[in-house]
Amino acid sequence: MTCREWLRDNGYEDVVATIDEAMAKMAARGSKQRRNWWDILSGGPNGKACVCEGIQFPVLRVAQVRQGIRVTPNAICRSEREKPPSVLATGRWHKKSLSKSRHVADKMGRTDPTSHAKAS
């Protein structure tokens, strides 16, 4: 599930509209750059809102939880029952790069995705 799909399914249509606006600006200038919207929505140092394409994005509690960042008082939460989607291993990045995400997922109480049986 993508970030935008999760946001749409959980009542953050306004945030999806903001992401769509930023993506339209990027496309208009010919940029094919990809963004990790969970990083943008988790905020910067001390929960400071991130600005992308001249647009200030809200800080979401669920994004901070998913990214393994300390939840800040300014983080928006629309439902105490919302749970972030799991971090997916796509095969796109090297295993070493994923270890931090997998470690964060493990710390968040998810099943241990780092336990792999070694072949002898």
C-alpha cells in the first residue's frame, strides 16, 4: 500500500491533495524525482514541518511512528486507532539500506523481518 493510498483510506484526503499539488509542480518543471512521502510527513528535526516545492506539509503522528521517529506534540492524529502500514522490502535498495527500516519495524512491535535462515 502506498503512502497516498493509506492516507486516502484513513481520512487524510487534504494531505493527499497537498501531495498531488506538489507532484503536479514537479511534473510541470519536468522533474522525475521520487519522494518518500512518509519522510516528508514525519517532519524534520524536533517535528518541524517540511517544505517541498514551496508547500508546507503537516506533520503526522502515524508517519513519525512508521519512520521510527519520536512523536512530537505538533503531530496530527485523526484517530487513536490508526496503524501505519508495514515497511516493505521492495528489492530496489541494497539490503544494508533496509536494515534500519527493518530494525525500526522490529522495534515497533511488528514481526521480526530480519530473521533469515542462513544456508550452510
